[in-house]
Amino acid sequence: MKKTILLATVLLTTFLQTKAQTLATEYKSTSSGNPISGIVFCADPTALEYDGRLYVYGTNDHQQYIKNGKTGSNGYGNIKSLVVFSTDDMVNWTFHGTIDVGKVCTWAGQSWAPSAVWREKENSNGTKTNEFYIYFANGGGSVGVMRSTKSPLGPFSSPLSQAMIRHGMAGIDPCNWLFDPGVVIDSTGTGWIAFGGGNPQSSGSKLWPGNSRIAKLKSSMTALDGAAVNMPAPYLFEASELNIIGGRFVYTYNTSWGDRPNWNTYEKRNDQPAPSACSMCYMVTDTPLEPDSWEYRGEYVPNEGSFSSLGADYGNNHTHLHKFNGEYYLFYHGNVLEKTMKSKGAMDSGASGYRSLCVNKLTVVEETQKLNKVSMNKNGVSAIKNMNPYTLQQAETMATSGGVSYEDFKNVKSASSVSSLGNDASKDLYIKMAAGAWTQVRKVNFGTNGANTFTLRARGTGKLEIRLDSKSKAAAAIVEFSSTSFQDFTIDVDPTTFKGVKNVFFVVTESTNVQFDSWQFTENTPNGIVTLEPEVKMTEKKFFDLSGRHLSKGSKHRGLVIEQYTDENGERKVRKRF
């Protein structure tokens, strides 16, 4: 039952004095952009853009962190899932859960360092299908692939019964580590993959380790089209990636930790200094399968340890370069969350190597493929758009938070948290909040009319305060609620307070098993005229409750439902609706 609670006494904060509340500690600052998550350890980023959103995937370091009992070093051996986030504004990130690679690819022992791409495939009957591919490292011994024909969130399946790249295949050996794939699709629709790494071969040297490979992909995107080729990448160690910029192939990689002998013997160094230890370098070509065609361009990302604001040694380097909304962004990982948690006593001092995803802008000269050096910092990037509070927003969309954990409606047992999520990426997530827990969303645009109601979808018994611009401010509005099932709770809010662009904090001050699913404001309409968005033409509309039970036509159900439909372009979509 939808409940409307009129709380006139809580609308004007000048008449409201709340009891002092100890708020959960922040491990990502409310003024910082990095890391993108203040509670999830993840690394080795990749990304794809789809339908106006940027989906970012990473190695699930959090899985190893929990397996280790939140102590010890990250050995990566128990990581068998990938983390998924998305954004459309670059500051508020939606956590979509994890992709259980071990379940999809039963032959795989690990899943590290993904690379994600998608394409629109034209079928023989004239129809078109969207295909999403994620390539991953099965430890250091092979490279696997998963595919979805539904969405960037899956569900994913394994198109092969074994790894796509293995020792013994043409052009592969000798290569120490078959891992860290980097995939790109060129303007002709052809896929390409780079991979490899490790210490120098017995026949190699520190300057020329001999472990970098590139290959063309068949039209299936799940097999190599011919033999792999060894690329001449000086001091290569790991973290291969491919981009196409200005019509040319750009290959980036991470260099080794050792010294830099014989640099002056490298004829194509182009007066570049030898790269520093564990830095990111790049090379450019028009013809990727011709080793001599690659032009070395130098270092563009130093090791994270060079940033005094972030501290000393930051471990390994792995980046993803992506153009989104006309700007280039560099995704990378560092130990900033780990170090902050240790400094605040929230993490065992013996824990180490648990990485977090970060992002900063990168200046690229497309005509010449020049990558300027990146300024990596905790500030991160600015919002590229404001958030619309008048559309349904998921609770798991946030800039940062304190004291929250993620749970899933259907695929995870009750009381499971993000630390043990192993399900397919899902839209059925919510967040669990004890007293003092809070979330922040940034750049929320209430417009000139302001908002006049707020709807919270939650269960449990508690009190949620909405605070504007600071989590320590007095409440601008309060919702009190109690329900054993997920229900909608609506209050009136003051449009003169909820006006303009605000940073919004949702703070739970009282909680008995509070679980927060979604929220939405409605816009104040002084003239009484409500502007409706045009209805999307759709067919095959079906409704399900949050347990996945199909709701037949005419059945009575109030609250949030899951709607499945096929739009006018024949694309199947899913969304939550009240």
C-alpha cells in the first residue's frame, strides 16, 4: 500500500531540531571524485558506452578481500567475478552488482582484467542484434570470452567450452602470461585483441621481453583470425589495451619494475627518455600486424606512487582510455581507498594490494594521436550533467556513502552484502543502512519550480532525513516509515527549499533492518499544468513483481514493479515503474 505521510512540522528546518546523530565514517570524501566507489575494491578497468551511459567493469578485488578475512595481501587467486558500475554524469555511479564469471565459464579458475566492447550485428534476415562481449584473463594462463545479446549487464553466456586464447595456438608461444586482453572494433567492424605479459623470455631481454601479442578476431568475435604477432613494446610487463584514435591504432601497456638497460640502442625511441618503473606507455600504427610499423610515443601515465597526495608505492598500473560525451577519460586503479581505510582504523594493517577504480580527464590530440600526461588526483572529474530528481533513481546510485552495504532482491541470500555478491549483474539491488548510514548524490537539479513531494521506497522501520549540501546540516525533510515488505512512502516537501541545484544526502537516523531501494521527487507546478513526457511506443508489455512473479493482466499490485517491453525499434528493455 502506498502511504502518504503529511509531515508539516518537518518541512521547515527552522522549526526542526534533530537529536545529534553519529554518522558513519566516509572513506571517500564528499568533495572528491576518486575513487568512484567508497566501499567496493575493484581494479583493472574497462568500459563501453551504450544508450547514453558509460558502463565500467573491473576485477573484483573485494571478493579476494573477503576471502582473506579482510587481512593479508591480495593474491588474486580467488577472484572469479567482475564488478559493474555505470554513470551518465561521471560523478554519480550506479553499482550493478557483479558478473559471476566462474558460473558462466565453468572452466575458468579466475577472472581478471576485463575488456568490454559491443556491436550491432546485422542478421541474415535483415534484423539487427546488439552483442556485448567481455574478454577476461583466466589467471595468467589463458584468455576467455563471454557474450550477451540483452544488455551490458547481461545475462552473459559462454560461447565457447574453453578459453579463447591458449598456449600452443599459432603465434602465441613463447609468451609467459596469456592475460590482460585489450579489444577494439575498427571502422570496418573488424575486432582486434592485444594481450600478454610477464618477465623476459630466455631469448629476450629487459628491453625486449618478447611477451606482447596482437591478433585479428574472426567475425564471430570469439576466435583468432590467423596467427598472433609479437609487438616490439619496450620494457613491456602487462596491462595491454587497444584504442583507435584519429583512424589509427593506439596500443597502451604497463612497463616493468626493473632497471632500463640498453635504452640508447633502441632506434625508434624518438628522443623519448626511458620510461619510469611501472608506468604506462603507448605506441601507434596503421598496420597492427606489421611489427616494424609500430611507433613508440613514450610514457603518458606514471606510476600512482608519484603523487604525493596519494602516498608512496601504489602497486601495479592498469588503465583504460575512453571517449565519452566528447571528452577523453582515463580510468585506472590505485590503493587510495585501502590507505584511507587503514588510516581511519577500518582495515587491518596487514591487508594490502586491494585496489580501487579512479578516473581523471586526459587531453588527447586526435589528429596526431598524442596522449598528454595525466594529472591523477583525488578530485577526479566534474559532472557533465545534472541529475534529474523527477525520474526514478536507484538507491545504489551515489557519489559516495558511509555505512551502507549492497543486497539483492532475488539472487543473494538475505543479509548478504557486497562483499559476497556473486550473482549476475542485476537491476534488483538495494542498500542496507544502519542508524548513521548515509549516501550522497551530487548536482541534483530541482529547477526553478522546486519539488513538492518526495517518495521513498524502502522496508524495515526507520527514519530517513534528507539533508542538502552537507550531511551535517539539519534535515530539510524527514520520512518515517515501517513495513515488513517494500513499500512507497510519500511526504510533502517545501518547494522553496528543494529548488535549484543541490548536493543531496540521504541520512538514516533510526534503523531496524532498513533497506533502501529507490527514490523520486515530483516537481511543483504553480500553474497547475503538468508536463508529461511523450509516451514511448511499445509492444509485448509484461509486468513482474520484485520476486520475479509474472503479474497477469488485471491483477492488482501496488508499488514498484518491473516492466519488460519491446520498443518501436524492436529492442527489448526492462525498467522499474511505480
